Amino acid sequence: MNAVAAMPQFRVWIVTCENWQPQSPTDVPRRAVALEPAEEAIMSAEEAEAYRVGFNQLALDDEDDRWAIAVPVRARYEGDLTPGEVVGG
């Protein structure tokens, strides 16, 4: 397994939380309802944290009821090509 594959990967999701009032952009709700992915891309821990904190700071400033959380994921490339495979037709 290469070093890149061993690094944790995350997807940032936009969520909503009932009866929860965050105080800081780094707060994480105990329970949330997923609304949509913030981005389609998978991110490193550092990228996900920067995105999450930035989004959440704007949400706090705007008194928005949406929040961003980072969820650990594992990418699977089902249906991906293999070397030498003919494509098209």
C-alpha cells in the first residue's frame, strides 16, 4: 500500500442540527442530518479542516442553520479501467 492511500481521507458534508447552537467554528455536533456534500472531491485532513472551519465561520457570522462536518471516507474505484483495457465502441 502506498503512503498516499494510507493517509486518512475526508469528505465535507453540509448538515443541519436541531436544538444545537455552536459557539465556535470548530464545534462538532453530536447528531446531525446530512443535506449535501460541500464538494465532490475527497480531501486530506488539512484540506477538510480548513474548508469546514471556513464554512462554519461564515455560518456563525450569517446565523445560518447549516453546518459543515468532515467525514472520514475510503475511496473505491469500482468499474475503473485496468492497464491494457480497450475503451470505447
